[in-house]
Amino acid sequence: MTTSDLNDWDFEGELAHLLMVTEVPPVPDELETTVHLRLNRALVTSHWITFVTTVIPLAIVTMINPICHLLIQTFSGRRRRSTGSDEDS
């Protein structure tokens, strides 16, 4: 055994023993309600920020391509060229 083994302190064992013998008071009823209200408020705010900054811009970018092609076809009368085979030419 080395000197570090002799001086090794069992932190986990001491902590487990301390937690085992310590009296823990019960959680107050109003604390749970308060925590739920604060957590719900934070979650709603977070979801709205995500929705406004990510989902709406992504939906707009996704819809721009078909809307632009519809407008081009409507005003010019030409169809969009397909990338398939050249059977029509």
C-alpha cells in the first residue's frame, strides 16, 4: 500500500452516511404549486420563442419556392422545366 491509499478519504461513503442520518423536513405544499407555476411560465415562454424564431421562418422559407413558381407560371404562362427525361423534345 502506498501513502496515498492510507490517506484516501471515502467521500462517497461519508456522504451516504451523512444523508442517511440527517433528518429531512417534508416539502411544503405551496412549494410544489409555486414551482409548477414558475416552470410552466418558463416553458411557455421558451416554446413561444422557439416557435417565433424557428418554426415560422422555416415554414415561410419552405413555402417561398412553390409560391414563386406558381407566380412565374401564372404571369409568364410557361411551365417549370422538369429534371426528368426529355421525352417531349
